[in-house]
Amino acid sequence: MIEKYFHLEELGTSVKQELIGGFTTFITMSYIIIVNPKILEAAGIPFGPSMVATILTAFVGTFALGIYANRPFAIAPYMGENAFIAFTVVKVLGYSWQTALGAIFISGAIFTLITLLKIRTWLANSIPESLKISFAVGIGLFLTFIGLNDTGIVTLGVAGAPVHVGNFGDVKVILAIVSFLIIVVLMIKKINGSIIVGIISVTLLGIILKVVEMPKSVFSLPPDMSEIFLKLDIKGALTWGFFAVILTVLVTDFVDTLGTLLGVGYKAGLMDKDGNLPEIEKPMLCDALSTVVGSLFGTTTAGIYIESAAGIEAGARSGLSAIFTSLLFLLALFFAPFFTIIPSFAYGSALIVVGILMISPISKLNFTNLSDAVPSFVTIILMSFTYNIAIGMTAGFIILPLTYLISGRKNEISSGLLILFLLSILFYAFFPY
């Protein structure tokens, strides 16, 4: 019954493989349970209720994606967008968090509308394959950069040298390297579940060496979220002054979701013969509705997580893995202390490994044709070096039509690509630098 509903045999997977993949995805992104409310706390949103809103948004979005879209992706409040709301919209611009959530709701409603009208699908299918490949590669390097930072192998540097090698005498850094080696060895030996084995093994080592603290209690009741539930101010967001905020949220969420879907979909082998993700409007609709639901719960823009790539590399291919991930998020409402002891140096090493695997499509890029190579290169590099997927993607959308025009390929510039070009120009015009 389950195998037939999720087309497991057709996708070349199994229930066991999907469970391993779903667990891997959850572990690599479970940090959001604590990090998202911590960031939003700076905007005045209380931590406890915010944590509940984060978990419920992830559960609803990921469960819906698994059941409706049958894709091995997970949804949760986005990193980056939460910081934009907390530090720019509330701290710098002086708006209330209630009004900011109103803007999130409006953005989600617009996303839902253009998804139902299949405008997002049309735009996604208008993107050349070279850019789709560069999204996958860029996400791979981005994940690697995050992993290197999470493990402490690479740290912040100084002016003139923005990054610096970490302290290899630090036990945590050593354990991160051990985790990386365990995963790589197991993958070379083609042992299933290698990523999750590496993460759990090093977490246990961290407990033994006393660099990972065991929680005082495993079980806890979820905090009351009445302080933030349905407290959004939609009317306050419907002002001209909030136009730039709504536009920034719209474009950022659009390109983040699009890039993640196409990137991990390409790596998972889910694309059709034309290089498009079949029924892409289904995960896009789940993404849009998650943003609406999240704003009602009391949290910021939600979307597809790039950490889904870790689950895909662990074997996930269907929506069954997403359902398992969503149920783990639901359990986290009551076992948050247990789920959040996984240290960054354990899951960070897994992200580095996933980065290695994600960049493999780069071999399909034609670097001898500069009209394709330059936009792809700019997309890949800026995704990683600006620490922002949206920056890399929008730069690619701007440069590719220009290189096509210069090289006499104007017939390949579709109307959808021109719209993405204009949206990207607007993104840079209103981006809060």
C-alpha cells in the first residue's frame, strides 16, 4: 500500500531507504528549532512560542509536501529571511514584528496565487539547463561553506583575509574531521546510512569526551504560543512604505525555493528529459502555503531546505521521507532537548560530504562557450561567497540574457527569462544592503 502510493519501486527506493533519508534530513536541519527563534527573539518575538511556531510550520509544510507532492524535500522557516525581518525590518526600519508578519502573510498569499496560476512553473521551465546545473553546483559549494564554518575547520578572519583556518588542536574540530572520514569511508564502501552513522557516532564521542552536554531532561511540554498566534498585522503591512519589504521577501523566497528545488531535484535524478522537475507546482504550492501558515503561527517565510540534499544523498527519493521528517519535527515539540544536542561539528561534516556530491553536475557545463560559462560561474561563486543563494541566482538571471544577446543568441532569450531578468533588477534595487 505505502510502496504503491509513493511509487517506491518506480523510484528505485524502499521504505527503509526513505526512513534513513528522512531521518538524515531532519538531523541536518534540526538546528532550526533553536536558531530560528533565537534570531526572531531579537525582533521581540518570545523564544518559547517562536520555537513552537517554527516546529509546527516545519511539520505542516513538510507533511503536506510528502503527501501531496511526493518529493523528498523538507520545509521550514528560512535562514536569512528571519535575520532580514529581525535585524532590518524591525531593528533598523523600526516596524513591529506583528507588521512584519503581516508582510510575510501577504507575500505567501501572492505566492499561492501565482503558483495556482502556474506562473512560477512557467518561469522555472524557462530557465536554461546551464543555469539549473549551476544552481546544483552553487548549492553544493554553499553547503560546503556552511559545513566548514559549522565544524570550525574554517573560521572568520580579519580585514583583508575574511576566512581563516580553524584550530586543529580543538577537540571539536578533530571530531568534525573524524565524522567526515567516517562518512567518506562508509560511502566508499557503499554502506547505506553512512551520513547518519557518522553524525550519531561523533555525537556519542562528543558525549564521552564531554564536549557535548546531555540534556537535563529528555521530555518537555511545548510552551504556550498564544502570545504570537494570529498576532500578525496585515493592515499595517498594506502601506507604501512596506512595498520594498514585501518585494524583497517575494523575490528572495522565489529564487531561494526555485534554486533549491531545481538544484536538489537535478542531483536526485528527478528531472525529466527536458531538464524540468515534473509537477514542480506541487512543491511550490506547499512552499507558498507554508509561508501563509507560518505567518499565522508567528514565524517568518518558510521554504524548501537545502539540507534536503543530505537526505537525498542518504537515499531519499519520495515523499515518504518527507513525512518521516515532518513526524520527527512534531516529536521535537515534546523532545526538543534530546533532538537539539546534535552538535554542529557532527552535522557540519555531513554537509561538507553532501557538498562534494552536489558539485558533480559541473562536468556537464560547457566552459568553452563563455555565453553559458560566465553566467554559470557568477551564479556558483556568488551563491557561496556572498552566503546567499538569492544573490547568486539573481546575478545569473541578469548576466545570462546579456551574454546571450552579445553572442548572437537572442532567439534563446524567452519571455520568462526576461521576466526573471526584470525581477532580479528590482531585487538589487530594493535589497537592504
